[in-house]
Amino acid sequence: MSHFVPQRMKYEITGACHKCGKCCRYLYCRDVDTENEFKIMQFLYPSYRRFSIIGKDEDNNLVLACKYVTDDGLCSVYKKRPSFCRRYPAKRINYPGKLHEGCGYKVEQKNFQDYLN
Ligand code: SF4
Ligand code: SF4
């Protein structure tokens, strides 16, 4: 699977968050490949200014972390968190998005035949 081609896949999501905070400490920004692109994204969308680049993954994708996650794994701006945080984990995600190891949610990819069934 190439990471140059966005993969939009649909999933069924079950389970619940147990508040480990991993998804706030290690995340990707869709459609952003470089530090300059990320800066432009932060300029255009102020809600992205909460994130900073903490490195790159093995496929050279930028990895981000949010400054509002507490040491306990909680969101310190929970009532004012952005809509993309409220929707997480989304039913549609773009590669290389995936759940963190130990996340309380489970995802199951649904194909066309599943929906027919
Ligand atoms: S990784 Fe999963 S269990 Fe941990 S905080 Fe995020 S959604 Fe909750
Ligand atoms: S705003 Fe809150 S929920 Fe969203 S990434 Fe930051 S700590 Fe996590």
C-alpha cells in the first residue's frame, strides 16, 4: 500500500475510550507532508496551532502532538476541543491513520458485501 495515494476506507467502530491520551500525543495531519505545509495549515486553521511536530514515522509522515493533553491523558480543553477531536475515531480515515495499540476502540473494515449483508 503506497502512502502517496490517499486511501479512504469505511469502518465500523465499537468500544470506548479509556483515556490513555495516546491519540493526542501521536497523531497525523491529513494532507500535510512537510513542515512548511503544516505551518500553512496552522495559519489557515487556528485550531491546528495546538499541535507541534514531534518527529516523523518510518514512512516519513509528520507526527504531531497536542499541547493540551495532560500527564493523565486527559484533554485540558475538553469542552472546547475542536470538532475533529469530538469525532475521533472517525468512520472514514485516510491512510496512514490507525488506532493506537491498547486503544479502547475497535475498528472493523466494512466492504460493500458487508453492507449488502
Ligand atoms: S488512544 Fe484510544 S483509548 Fe487512548 S485516549 Fe485515544 S481514543 Fe481513548
Ligand atoms: S484538544 Fe484535547 S482532545 Fe484534541 S488533541 Fe488536544 S488534548 Fe486531545
